[in-house]
Amino acid sequence: MKCPFCKSFETQVIDSRVSEDGESIRRRRKCTSCTKRFTTYETIELRMPQVVKQDGTRSEFDLQKLRTGFMRALHKRPVPTQLVDDAIATITQDVLALGEREIPSRRLGEMVMRELKRLDQVAYIRFASVYRSFQGVDDFQDAIKEVQRPTPKPPSKSPNAKDGKDPADTSGDLFEPKEPSPPGARGAGRDR
Ligand SMILES: [Zn+2]
């Protein structure tokens, strides 16, 4: 920590105390060159990152949207709310643990897919059909084969990496999925 007065890097901590709420540390420092004193505060940076969509637009990380995405995928599925809460908490923790200021929406989508795959295969396929913009019956068959395979390791690997399809190709908002459409009903003319 550089001295704000003489710019010397030689400073000494003479007092250190944790704030009452425990969320910051206040340190009294003394410059060993000019002997002036100053105070620094250390706080934890624990902010949810901005979500960056494929088109480059940014938005706040929205827990409610994340929950809505889960609830739509899990509509009328026999999955206890507690497990949904746990899955959302896991994703939130994983996102925080990245320590990044921004996260691509694709990465968030992969986390949702990972959790849904674990929770409920039907919900997983519902979500995947919207997120990956399924074009036909083949896409559903592929996804069904995928959930029936044991989860590959490491689990963070993109489930699509092997066949070169990029889940980011979707232009849909993955946290506002529409009702799953019948195969082939939407996206005519879209690239595969
Ligand atoms: Zn100084």
C-alpha cells in the first residue's frame, strides 16, 4: 500500500480492527518514510456479475429470472421445491466463486442445464429444447440419449462441444423460455 503523501511503498500497519458487522477491516497505517498516518478499509467484493448475452448486451444477474426459468422447465414435474432452491443456490455460489465481473449467458445456461439434468430429465429436455432451439425430432432424440448417458467428467464441459454445435447460437432468452413447441414448429430457416 503506497503512502498517499510521499508515495513510499514502505508502510506499517499500526492498528487493525474488524467492523461491527464483520464485513470490513479498518487498518491504521504509518508510512515509515514520512511517518504520516492514514487509514485503509478492506471489504469483500461479493457482487453478482453482469450477464452478457450473445449480442453483447449486459443485464443484471436476476435471481427471479433464474427461478422462473427453473419453474417453467419443471412445470408439473415431481421435484420438491427444496431441491430447486438448492440447485439455484448452487448456481449462485458457482457464479460468485468465479469472481468475475461478467458472465456469458451461455455459461449460466450450461449451469442450469447441469442442475436440471440432475433434478429431472424431462425438465432438462424441455429447457434444452428452448435453449438450444431444437429444430426437429432428431434434436429431441439426441437430448434423450444424452440424459440417459452417465454424466461425463468433468461435468462443467459443454454438453454440445462434441458435435460442434454451440449453445450460444440460440437467440432466445434462456431465462424466459417460451412454452416448449412441438418439434419443427419454430425457427424455420434458422441455421443448424
Ligand atoms: Zn509517506
